[in-house]
Amino acid sequence: MSETIFRQAVSAILGNENIYFYWKGRIALYALLKAMKIEKGDEVILPGYTCVVVPNAIKYLGAKPIYIDVEKTTMNPSIDHFFRAITPKTKAIITQNTFGLSTQVDEIAEMAKEKNIYSIEDCTHGFGGTFKGKPNGSYCDAAFFSTQWNKPFSTGIGGFATVNNVELLPELKKVNQSLVQPTIKDSMILSALLFARDNVLSPSNYWQLRSIYRWLSKNNLVIGSSEGKELNSVEIPKDYFKIMGNVQYKKGVKNISGIYQLLEKRKKNAELYTEFLSKEKKYHVEKELHKNHSFLKYPILVKERGVFENRAINAKIDLGDWFCTPLYPVEKNFKLWDLNLSDIPVANILSKQIVNLPADTEKPLKIIEFLKDNINEII
Ligand SMILES: Cc1ncc(COP(=O)(O)O)c(C=O)c1O
């Protein structure tokens, strides 16, 4: 029942009826790649500025991730980056709406089609946003979304795939036959975490609980975003290929209804940040990019991240560190994922300088005051 209502709600926003739900967004990507018959010997092009679980899905199938650099202004690759990386072995490309911003998705999808290559849009940051007036996820052969804790709306953890190229559907349905159900333990832990987030978390205990949660999830003691094995190996974890469960469908039905209000708030806050930072002649998301941006996060660049973050904690400003490494959150052994840092010089520098401002805050002026007080630290 909840599944049907959730499906209808997602479908109404995306204008697409081909929706498939999974335990996490990364599993949706894995399913799509499998439906595209990606296998050993194939190459898949992706931004060298992403979450490590994206190349993991490629590696689990024995294929090779080919990383391309990004542009400083958009934090996304341009169509030329994709074009230059195509070889006879390229089977698919993955574009991404980094922090909610889509770049040249229409042209990238068109180019892939001309070259007989599959295209996938990583919309994990961009649900609810648009590119040239169409919902994110509309242009490529398929797209995948995340509903993990800090995503546009949350089911705790979770994700889904949408398919535009209907020729993929028979194979995807076949692939999905081997999905496993979440265990009772999975569902109980997730329910407990969701309960804690909705009922226990308050402004007075937020900072304490945040550090406890981070410690527990780093040590694999709760369902965090990633389990240890995903961060230090390229072997597929046991029972990885899991479908979404009832706890998530129910949460999805509840939380998706607030998506447009949230989007509006994020966009308004982002406008304030851009106005302030551009006046100060600091790095900012340029005004003309705002219309294709859903601002899950607002990226800025700083000289000394450690110093800046400590000052933020003291001022009780909740900064994000998303993409503080090219394969977030992995900090070393990039070779394991076939990443050569010299192939992605811009992404490498950005990863050293980035912090993210909260876009969904009720108090944007407090953030701007903090930026003013620390203006010399900002690039
Ligand atoms: C760019 C990107 N792609 C994919 C994912 C994976 O999403 P999920 O955590 O739902 O598997 C993330 C996670 O944050 C991400 O940032």
C-alpha cells in the first residue's frame, strides 16, 4: 500500500512511471549498469568528483571506471570532458547533478546516443530540481536517486532508478528478480534510527548526538551510509542487492510531500549566499547557474579547512564536508578504484578547499554573519 502511494508521488514529480526502488541509491545504479550488460572489459566514464559507491558499482561488475575532471564553476564535467574520454570500450557514461546542479545533461545524453553509448544521470543530489525546465532525470537513458539521510527528502536510507529508454526495461526486470528483502534486523535498526531522528534529536542535543552517530556509523555499529567494506575494498558486500522495505516506503510517503517547500527554502538561502559572496568577490555559485540548481548543499572554498570547520563548530554552524576527497569519503588508496589524481587536477584542488553551507537552514543570516567574521579564510 505505502509502496503504491510512494510510487505515485515520485512518479507525479518526475513525470515517469518506470520507477524501481532499492535499499540505497547505489544499488539502483548497480541494477541499471547490470541491465545495460556492463561487464569485464567495458569502460564507464564518470566524474572524478563523486561518492566512492559510484565507482564501486562499476567495479563490482568487473568493468573499469574512467574518471574525468570537473569545471571549477559547476563542479561537474563539461561535455568536452566526456567527449575526450570516449574509447571503443566505452559502454556507458554517468553525469551527475553535483550538490543539485545539472550541467549540459541534454547535450551529453544526445552525444552518448549518437555514439551508441548508454547514459545515466546520477540524480542523488538533485531530486525535485530541474534542468532547462524538465525534472532532473529526464534526459539520459536512465537515472538514479537517493533518499538517504541528507538527501532532498529522506527515507533514512534508500534510493530508486527511473528509466527513460524503455528498451532497458525487460533486462532490468530480469535483473531485479535477484533482489533480496531487507532483514528484520535491517528494518528494526532503520526504524529505531528514524524514530531517534524524529523524536530524540533536538537543538540542545544535536551536536552531541551527531558525534555519537558519526562514531557508531564509522565503526559499522549502525546503518550508516556505507559499510566499512565499501570504503576499503572493491568486493561486493554480502546481500548488497537489496530492495526497499516497508519502513522506507512509509517514510517516503510522509517526507516527499514537503519537497517543494524545502526546494524553495534552499533556493532562497542560496540566493542570499551568492549575493553576499559575489559582493565580497569570493567563489560562489554564479547567478545564471541558479535556475538549474536545487541546492542540496551550497559549496564554498576555504584556505584551511580544519581551521574553518573548528570555528564553525564553536559558532554552532553545521557545515558539511561533502566531497572533501575526489571519491568521498575515501581519503587514500585511490588506485584501488583505478583513480589517478593527475587525471583530475581541478577536482583534486576543489576537494582540498571545499566546505558546504547548509542550504535548508532556517537561519541563513546567522551563516552569513559567520562568513563575514571569517571572510579572510574564504577563497
Ligand atoms: C554523487 C553521489 N552518488 C551516489 C550516492 C549514493 O547514494 P546512496 O547513499 O543512496 O547509495 C551518493 C551518496 O551520497 C552521492 O553523493
